Amino acid sequence: MLTEKRQGKINRVVAFRQQGVIVLEDVHDPHNAAAVFRTAEVFGFQKVYLIFGKETPFNPKKIGKSSSSSANKWLDYKIYRSTKKCFLDLKKDGYEIIGTVIDDKAETMFKSKIDHPKIALVFGNEHQGLSAQATDLLDRKITIPMFGMVQSLNLSVTAGIFMFEVTRQRNGKKRYLLDRIAKEELASDFARR
């Protein structure tokens, strides 16, 4: 039986779920993915798509037991074997696809305006970053300015910075959140989880 307190929490959480998808392309270490899942849940991203074109697939609901198991329970996952197929589905569903890159020609996060209602934030492999195919298919490329001798960040840190910035810019504005019907469906689904 669902308590009134639990239903209230579900309603508060669902009220701020964003129209956004987190996409992980060929993540090597499932624990890095688990850290991204936890951050996605915290910032209100409901959907996580995993692309396994080269890396060995893993079940996202079975990883991160010690640190992220509760996050796994509240997210919806979709697995792809092809970057192109994933991106085509996202475009068909009206998403702007934004990739994180290390590139002097990319938009800097400090100056980027992320205002499309439906976005997909794409993060690449821990060692190689995004594939050439993914990079070619992006709608936008954004980079995090770095000022140290080291010019790279851990996957989960990069994802966390980007999700924070998107959430900050969106600031809970209605046009970025799920519509009423989607919220009702998600609240009902959460009550069963």
C-alpha cells in the first residue's frame, strides 16, 4: 500500500522530470555508467540510452549496487547496438542531440544556450570519447573549458557538469518538463516500482 507521504514524494519528483535523454556511447566501465545514472536521476533526467557498438553490453539495472542501486530503480533504459539507429530515433522524436567534446572549435559551455525543449546529452567512451560517427551526427558540440595541465575529466564528472548546467539554464521552466499526461503516467509507474 502506497502511503500518502510516499505518493507526495513521487508527485514532487515527477513534477520536475525533464524532457531529456542521457546517452552513453560505448562506456567501458559499468561503474562509471552507474555514477552517471545517479547524477541523471538527481537532476531529473528520466531516460538513459546506452549504445554498445564496440564495448561489451551490460545490464544497467544490475550495476552500481552499493552506490547507485536506488537510482537504477527510478530510471528508464534503452539499449542500442548502433549509434546511427539511436540518433535516428532521437531525431525522429524531436530531440536536439548535443555531444560533449574536447575541441577548440566547439561551443564553450560558458557561452552556450541550451534552450531546445527536448535534448539528448551524449557522452562517449572513457578512453576515446565519442566515435567519429557520433560526432558527425551531432546537432551541437559543446566543450567544458579547462585551464589545467590535464585536459580531460572523468566521464561521470563531465556528465555531472553538463547535467548541472542544463538544469541551471532550464531552471524548472514548464516548457522543459514532462507534460501533464507523461507526469501522470510516470507517477503511476513509480508507484508500482
